[in-house]
Amino acid sequence: EAGRGEPDNVVSHMASATLATILQVAIRTLMMGAVATFVSRFKITVALASCALLFISYRVRDQIIKTPGIEAGNREIVSPLIICAGIVTMHRGGTWGAIDATAADYEGATPWSWTYWLGESLVMAVFLSNSFPQQNNKVASSVGFLLLSVLISLILRGKFWRYALLVGLEAAAAFSAMLIFPVMEMILEEVVNEKMRKVGEKVRAHAKRAETYAREEAKSKTEGSMSR
């Protein structure tokens, strides 16, 4: 039973880690979509979000100073500041209500500019980095997340329907993982059971040979003693 439970535990841990990662990315995608399509659009929401983020950064820094043993560093302090700078940059770069904007720009989408793209990339990079807290090389990971965010931002461009499509794809990935991992667990269990059955057959065959050999040895010793 212990041998059979081990692969189940491995697959269960893999499934839990995969689902947790997908859900974290999906939640941050929803947050990113809200920031890109709503928060960065209005001055009042930008001001409120900026004040909240600055307060969070201040409180984290204050807690780190007051509690020397706390497991936190500059990353927890700087992340809200980067998000704040990204939101402000997105608001400055968005052509909200511009006269020269085409009608296609306003078909449920956010007007886009290179400045807006820079802010969107910054916010997205922080969200991606926070989705993967365990990083061996933080500098390389941060650069990688930033490059990935730059590419994704060029595709999304602050448009609501593209964020909605991305969330849908992430939900489909989570649903697929929920279906695939139980099947993997069943397959792995069958493979282990088959291996255990073959090992059991070999052990029984070896025990039978040993028993036959011992019986023949005992019989030969008995016949030898009787002949004397």
C-alpha cells in the first residue's frame, strides 16, 4: 500500500502545484485587465490606486523596520511603487477621449500608445513576478518576466476582449489539468501495479526454486544417512 500511495502523492502534488500556479496567473490576469481597462482610465481611480499602493509600500517598509526577523525585503517594498508608476504611465499614455482617435479604437477597447505600452509592461511584469515567489535567480527572473510582459503587452494592447480571451484560455488550461492529472494518476498506478506484479511473480518463483532446492538437499542427506 505504501508503494502504491507514493506515485499517487507525487501526481497529487504536481496537480496541486499546477492548478495553484494557473489560478494565481488567472487572478493576476483579471487584476491586470481591471487596471488596464478601468483603473488607468480615470484620474480619480488612478489617484486612489496610487495612494493605496504608496500606503502599502510604506506599511511594508514600516513592518520590516519594526520586525527584524520578518522574511521580506526590498522586493515587497518596490513592487507597489512599480505598479503605481506603471498605472500613472498608462494613464498618461492613454489617448482618452482624443479627438483624432479613430472609431475602431473605441469599439470596447483601450486607445493605445507606446507610453501606455511601457506602463502596461511594468505592471504586468510585477504581477508575473509575484505569481512565482520562489525564484532561484531573482535578477534573471525579473528580466525574463519583463521581456515576456513586453511581448504580451504588444499583443493585448489594453483591450478588454483580449484580456477576457486570455482569462478564458487560462480557465481552459485549469480545466484541462483537472481532467489530465487524474488520468495520469490512473495510468501511473496501473504501471506500478504491473511492475509490482512482475516483481511478485519473480519473488515467488525464486522462493519456489529455493524451497525445491532445500527439499532436494534434505532428501539427499536423508538418503545418505540411511545408506550408511
